[in-house]
Amino acid sequence: MLKIRKANIEDKMKVINLYKLVIEQIKDNEYNPEWIYGIYPKEKNITEPLEVNEVIVGEIDSEIVSAMVVNHISNEGYDTVEWNVDTSDDNVFFVHLVAVNQNFRNRGIAKEMLRYVFNMAENESVKSIRLSLNVNNLGIENLYLKQGFEYVDSITVFIKDRGLKTFNVYEKIISS
């Protein structure tokens, strides 16, 4: 059974290893986020949020099989988007680095992880949840749309070590 919780610093190596595994598992998929460990995500993209309880993990039989970062830190380019909810970043959850071990695919894990985040948002009076998808990773788009996210815009940003990248951005309104 899936157990979802906030990760702690003792989970550091398990979480890092999950991301490395998932990157290896999906690198040849038609749809993927184009992650390269050490470029994006860098270790600090995982450890810094982990140190301040911003990483959510899913466990099955004590094995971490999924992870995501949830915080109040927007991505580059988000300031150019006309969001559905006009509010400060403090009133928004941003979801980053959603990863599921491919050996556990099609079990609804990402969906359950998102439900956990929705509950967190309601408990913390967050007004909306925002995320972005690399346009080469639209295979997961249906999951987000089915969970109430709406497409808002596309943005193109220059990312060091990665060049120009285009992302579709989505928002789920929690309260207005």
C-alpha cells in the first residue's frame, strides 16, 4: 500500500537514487522531461528542498517509489504568465520534479501524490497550485488535466546548461 509523507534528511540518498533511477528509466521514452542528473536536476535541486521539508515521497513496503518538490518558489518565466489567480507566491504551491519509479507505473501513484498536495493546500489556505511541463513531456499532461489543472500559457526561457526551453504552465485553483 502507498504511504505518502514529507521526506526528511535521513531520506536524502534514497530520494537522490530515485531521481537517478527514474532519469535512467525514462531517458529513451518518447515523452520525457529531458532531465540530466547534475544539470537538471542538480543535487541541490533535491537536497535544498529536502532540508526544509519541501519534498513529498511515496513509499511502498518502505521503498521510496515517488517524489516531488512542493514549495512557494516559482520557476523562471512564471512572472510573465497571466495566472488565473492573481496572488503572491506565498499563497501558491509550486510543484517541481515529479518522479515515479517506472517499475510502479500505472498504479495511480502520481494521482495520489497530487491528492496529498491538494489536501496540504487546503489545510494551509493556499489559493492555487502551479506547475510546468517541458513541451517534450506532454505524455503526463492528461494526468494533470484530469486532476483539475488548467492550461494557462506557454513560456520559453533560457536555462543555463540547457539552452532555450519551452514549457506549458498549468494551474489548479484551490480557493479564490
